[in-house]
Amino acid sequence: MTDRYTSANSRQSEFLEDQREIFDQLVTEEWDTYQDLNWNRSRQFEVDRLFAQVRPERVLDIGCGCGYHDLLMAVKPGVKNVLGIDYSEKSIETANRIYPHPAVKRQVADIFSFEQNGFDLAVSFQVIEHLIDAQTFLATNRELVRPGGWVAAVTPNRQRALNRIFALMGRPIRLSDPQHFREYTVDELRELGARVGLKFQGSFGYGMSIPIPLLRRSLIFAPWALRLGYGVPSLADCICAIFRR
């Protein structure tokens, strides 16, 4: 899978608790990292698989970034409106300019001080791994959805195929990005959710990449990788954990 953060974050190899300058930079100076066919394909895949398990009307996209997920979710059957929030002002400006939709609104906001609630679905794509306090993040998500509503977190799988290969070779496993504080397995996310009163509803995986450094490509052909990870979720690049309040 293409990691949209790799280009900008290669300039900052140490973890930063506040990363908004990185995301501001991405959407202003590194926009080409968003224009990737394989990444678009993976975003469509994860939204399709998520909406096979949830049926929301009001959606909150936490850390909406460039806004492409908002666009995909807004056209799903039954969805009436999507609110995307991000603490990067430049991300919101770019999302509104590049990916507008009449059912989508976006605003600059920090999830930990966000005051709206009653959503049917609170979803975060590639957010939880950037946070020091993942448990509080999930607890906050829980309070933003109505009773019976869904919380979903999409994130890199710490036990993806590449890390398992590293472990077999006696090498330390790697974070997929230096700005990730921690990466998780489905079981770890399930446990975090249980601690804050979220009921685990299911999960899925997708994507599987084994890079060939000299060729700057993956051993697995990109269109196949999404479904291969879906079929073998324990080895997938990314996972999605779905909870219910």
C-alpha cells in the first residue's frame, strides 16, 4: 500500500505528538502523494467493506485529511450527511476545494474538544496509530455516537506479513511510518474498546505488500494485494475494527 505520509515524514524521523504541521505540508507541498491510483483503490475497498457491516445516516469522519473518504461515504445508500473534522486547517481547505459534495461538511476541530454528538458512525482512517492515548481516543469516539451507533478504526496491522518476515529473520518489526506512536492488532483494539464500554462487532483486513527495495515495488501485484489481505486478515497490511456502543 502507498503510505501518504512517507514523503513528508521522511524529513521528520522522530515522533511528534502534534503533527498538524506535517499534514499542512502534505496538502500544500506534497499533494501528489494523494494522487495515487493504488491508494484510491484501497480507500474505496475499505469503505466498501466497512459499509457492508454498518448502515449509518449521520457519519463523523475523524481526521478526514484530504476528504476523499468523505466523498466515498456520502454516496453510500442511506447516508444523509457526513461531517469531516481535522485539526489541520490546510487539510480542511484542500478537502473542501478538491472533494466537495452537497452531503459533506467539514470543519477544523480537535476530536478531544469536539462538542457535537449523536452520530450513527464515528470512523477514523489511519488516525489511532498516531496518538499516544488510544484508549481515550476510543472512549471519546464512544461518546460521539448515539446508543447503538458504530465506532470504527482503520489502522496498520502490527503483525502484517512484512513484520512477520522480519521477526522470522530475527530483525525488529517496524512501524510503517515514523509518525506512528504505536501500531495494533485486532485483538489489541478489541481489548482497548472493551475497556471503554464498546462492544466488538467484527473486523476485516486488506492489502498485503512485501517491498522489493531495489525495484521500489511490492512483490505482490497491487490489485491482488487488497483481496489477498482481505482473505488472510492476520497478515494484512491494514485492519479495521468495528464496535457498537
